[in-house]
Amino acid sequence: MQRKINFHYPTKTICSIQKKHQLGASYINGLSQQFTNDIVLVLSAYNAGPHRAINGKIDGPTFVKDEFVELIPFSRTRKYVKLILRNYSYYKFLVQNEKVDISQFGF
């Protein structure tokens, strides 16, 4: 991971919270680019690995994100994706007083 994003710090420095956040943000940014900002695929790739999201990707006009989420073969990843999407909508409403149209996620 460090080599992939050109992140050169000694291993003990990576233990700091700030460096962990920097690594995580860089990784999510790369996944967002790889999956063209499709939040469902990005979250599943983050949790189960990009190769798993690619293997499960469904293309075409009948692709519905909630169907994709329900077809994630790993229950832990499926629950993770649902939880993050739910919490995202809560956050937007509580902190920014903004309703989130969850239909954008296919739900």
C-alpha cells in the first residue's frame, strides 16, 4: 500500500493516527477513481478488496445498486456497506441539516 501511493515513512511513523488517516484517505481516493465514484463499489472494494468488487460488478441498464449490495457474497461486507450508507445519510441530516436521497444508492 505504501509503495502504491508513493508514501515513504518508516513503519513506526505509520502508527500515528494522522498517518493512518492519510493512508486511508489516499486508498479511498484511489478506489473512487478506479470505480468512477460509485459509492457502493468503493465501499465494497474498501472492505473486501478491489478484486472482489470487480468480480461482483454488474454492468448494464438493469444494474440496481440495492441488488448488488444484497448479492455481495460476504455477509460482513454486505453489512458494512449498508451501515456506512445509512450512517452517511444520518450524518448529512444531523450535521448539515440536509436530507439525503438514498435512491442515489439504489435504496
